[in-house]
Amino acid sequence: MYKFVVVTDPDTAVGFRLAGVDVLEIPKSEEVGALLPSLLLKDDTGIIAINEEYMMSLDEKMMEKIEKSYRPIIIPIPSRAKRLDRTSYIEGLLRRAIGYNIVLRK
């Protein structure tokens, strides 16, 4: 069985821990670039949820690596300030996973 891992700031981490999720606390967004490559190589991780602000701090090379990997799936955790177009990101994940474009509507 694959694990669900959350990479987030210390304030948000408490809630995920209470829900029983494995959490990696990172106080600064700059540190996620050093942590993520090792997480991508773990065989037991199926989904990695990353704080949206942390995801926006990743460089282009890392984002390409994330887009090319089929497991683990990387999903952003929404922040208060909408920075990432979540719908198109999730549609891209679905298109890559099943080979069809699925349009998400509210």
C-alpha cells in the first residue's frame, strides 16, 4: 500500500497530523527543492501533497520532473492566495494518467 505524504508549513501541519497523515514540516519554501527529489524516489509513496506556495517556489527543472513522473502523484494544497490554476493542473494530471482530457466544472 502506498503512503500519502504532506509537505507543508508548521501552521498547517498540525491539522494533517490530527488526521493521521505523514507530514513533513518545512518552515521555508526554499527548502522544498532539496527535499522533494528524495521523496520522488521512494517506492512506498503514492501521493505527495505540497503547500501551493511551496510548489510555486520550485524551479522549472523540478516541475518538469514532477510532470513526467507517474508515481508519486504530486498535488498542491490550496493556499489563501490563489496563485496556481488548480483546475488546469488537476485536468493535466488526469489527462496524463488516463489519456483523455476531462474538463472539470463547478
